[in-house]
Amino acid sequence: MKIHIISLGCSKNLVDSEVMKGAIGKTNLQWTDNPYEAEVIIINTCGFIESAREENIDLIVGVTELKKEGVLKKLILTGCLTQIYEKELRESLPEVDAFFGVNKMADVIRYLSGDPTFTYDPVYKRSLMTPRHYAYLKISEGCSNQCSFCAIPRIRGPQKSRTIDNILQESHYLIEQGVKELILIAQDSTMYGTDLSPKVTLTELLREMEQLNIPWIRLHYGHPAHIPDGLFELMAKSSKILPYLDLPVQHINSRILKLMKRGQSTESVKNVLNRARNIIPNVALRTTLITGFPTETDSEFNEMLDFISSFRFDRLGVFKYSEEEFTTAAQLPDNVPAEIKEERFNRIMELQQNISLSKNHTLVGTNVRVLIDKVDEKNSISSGRTYADSPDIDNSVFTDKILTEGHFYDMTIVDATEYDLYAKLS
């Protein structure tokens, strides 16, 4: 049987899909990159927010058409959406053959292969679905935070950190496959190790990872209230841990932060961000915000807008609040009208575009190191990223040369737009 996986949602979901893809190669099943050749399609779903769920359903309905045409023999759903809405999905999507929740990768393979005894070690049976030179590395599963807007603890359970040795084993395996950039991910990477016995910290893990034979180690999804001792200092002196921090602050107003159960105030958020900038030379700071949270007033929104304007994040994303089942925020009145949420969203994005354009213009004439992600030989264009940019979500660097994917090049920035840089080889 030919199998194809469609992975939706975040990078943590992608890792789960890669584990399933790797396991397929250890069975009587066969992988195909072409969904139209597949006899079985597995859709690894995302259930994080309403807009994501709607996109998931639209795609699933589209894939059921292949089954009606007789091309597809089986359609399987797994992941976050099925974890919380399996009953509803079963009733509305009779074309789906099987449903599996999160962390059920082995069960999916047992079902398809017909081998109920199938077992595997995902550390050594993961097949990358990213370009071969970078990989996401999940350091823990689940989350023990109680942010009022987030259903992830309900979906994926409490935090379960992997041991340092286990993470290093997978790191070595990925490096042997040619990976040059490891991107550490978790629901809250800064809480890593606090659930282990004996406890360890993210700082300790990174100290061990510094010994790896790899150029770049990138950190994602930190919580500004949970920065472990010594993290910023280690990043400041490391030649491998990139000076890149992804710290979603969600808001800056103390009242809203309290409603969000973020464990922070305006002052404490600003203190952490200023410490990062003061300690880590040339740090690139990414954050995520939510606007339109229940009871958010015009003045509280303007406080956030003023903060963005004065702090000038290097990278910034924003979500419009959507009420989620199984969250405590769902008990609050969702009283910010949709049109106001949209207006506030657009004002933040417009402000950040101007900040990004200004920051990018200051890079013109400077020399940067670029890791090439894609090569378009037909149009003689290569694109990649600097240390300040993570795949898919941040800026890209373009050059009019056919270069080698997965290689580093020294370049000079010659032009810039809001989210793209243009460079020549130095």
C-alpha cells in the first residue's frame, strides 16, 4: 500500500508526521510523495484555534473527493483535532476510515500494517519532511501551564520532558543525516526539565548540545515568565546557540495578562525583554500577541500598540482572539466585536511592517552569513536565511545566483523590503 501524509499545523505536529513517515519504511507499507498516487492518506490535524480547524475541515472534505472517485482506498485522521472532536468528526465525516488522537503514531502504523506487535524507537526512525539541512527537535511533549486562552494542556496533556541523553541521541542521528540547524521546540521550551527527576533546565540541555558537531542551534517557544538561570548568558557567549529568542508575550497590559493567566505584569515582561537585549549581543527577538481578548479596551490595545512601537521587535506575529472550548477564557464574555478585532489586528500588522522595513533597511551594506534553503535553477535564484530568521515564519534572503542548498555563504545585503532581503556574494 502506498501511503502519503499531509501534516497540518505547527512544527510539533510535523515532527509527529516525520515519525510516522519513518516508521512506514520499516513495514510492508510504501511511502509516496504524490498524494494522487496514494492508496492511503493520513491527515495529521491541527485543532489549535477556530480558523485552523476550519482550514483542516476544508482540506479533509477535499480529500474525501479522492475517495469518492475511487483513487483513495483509506483516509485516516490523527492529531489534535481528532483528540478533542473525534465524536463530531465521526458523525460528520463517514468517509474517514479511522481516527487516532495525539501521540498515537505507532497505533496508526499497526492499523495500516496489520501488525499489532509493531514497535519502534522514533529517535532512529524519523524521516524528515523539511529540507535535509534543518530539522525540528522536540524536547518535551504537552504543557503544564494554565494560560486561560489555550487548550493545548487539554489536548496534549501535562508536560513530559525527554531526558538530555535521549535528546542528544536524536541530535546525533539527525546530524548524521546531514542536518546543519537544529530547531528546539516544545509547548514551553523554557520549562524544559522541570518535570524530570532529578530536575534539569534548558540551560543545562543547551550546554550539552554545544558539544555537538553542528553550526546552528535555534530556540523556539519560550515563556518570558520561565527563563531559567544562565540562559541568556549562555546564549551570549555561544558560537552555536543562535542569538534568536522566540518569546510570545501575548499582551503587555497587566490586567489582560492576569486574565490570560500568564503569571506576569507589564513590568516583568519588559524586564525580561530588556535583559535579553542587554545581555545577548545582536539578539533577534520574536514575539506573538493576541488582540481582541475578552474585555480588552481601546486604551489597553493602545498600550500594546505603544509598546510595539517603542520596543521594536525584530519579528512579530499576532492572532485575533477566538473563544476555545475547554479553556477558562471561554467563561469570559467574548465581547470585542469581530470588526474591532480585525481593525486592531491590521493596525498591529501595519505598525510591525513599518518597523520591519526600517530594521531591514539598516542592514543594507552589511555582511551576513546565509544558510541556503531553496534553489530555483530555472530563474537563477537562491533563497535562504540569516541567524535572525527561522524557516517559514521569518524573513528570507534572495540572491541571483544558483547556489547549493544546505550550504552557508557570506553575503552583502544590497536591498530590502518589509520581509525580504536581497544580497550579493561577498
